[in-house]
Amino acid sequence: FLQSSCSDESMRFLSSSNECDWYGIRCNDNNEITDIRIRENGLTGSIPKELGSLHSLDFLLLSKNTISSTIPTEIGLLSNLEYLYLNNNNFVGTIPTSLGHLDKLVLFSIGNNNMNGTIPGEIFNPTLKHLDMDDNNFHGTLPSEMFTSSLNLLN
């Protein structure tokens, strides 16, 4: 699970018992988590699979940490997710095809990691407009879906 090395308690994301009051967490009027924005916070470890149960989550920003795991397939359960920033970490492995279930995803940033394998065509939904995948170790042919989407490549 994720851990923070931030020494300032007020800046740590687990600083109170109500998750809607945690640093970097935003909730809607029903106290459902809609945004997680924990950028440059010294996070290490892996993304918990339980994250997939946050069905109201529409914004996930975990950039510029040192998370060093695979991307959990459960992220594909986040049916309201529009923005997914996982860039500048140490993610490894392949992009889960389950991300193809994110039919509201507008931006996917996975650049500057240690990802490998082929790029799954499933991730190119009509809503995906921005994609950042630079500085990884992907190989193979580019999926045809990449060229038929309305995508703006960031890098």
C-alpha cells in the first residue's frame, strides 16, 4: 500500500480520520471521493486494489512520486474516471486492458515510468483526447485504434 514520506503532518494525505478531510482528497456532497490529487508527496509502494471501489472518482493524480508497482486492473472499474495521471513514478509491467472500460477517460498520462509490453488497443476510447506515454519501454506495433481515435499525443 501507498506510504508517504512527507514529514509535515498537515501535508500528509492520511492526516485525519475522515477521508474527505485528507490532504489531496475531494468529495462530493454525499461524502464520496471524487478527486485524489497527491502529486510530489513521496508516495512509495503500490496502488491498493481497493481504489477500484471508488465509483465516484473522476480525477486521479499520483504524478511525481516513487510508486513502484504494476497498475492494478481494478482501476478499470472506475467508471467515472476522466483524468488519470500516473506519470513520473516507477510503474512496471503492462498497461491493463481493463483500462478500456474507462469510457469517460479524457486524459491518460503514464510517461516517465518503467512500463513495457505492447500498447493495448482497448484503451483508445472515443473520449480519450490526450495521451502521454513517453520514456517507457513499450514495444511491438502500434494498435490501429490509435490512428482512428480523436487523440492528441502529448509526447
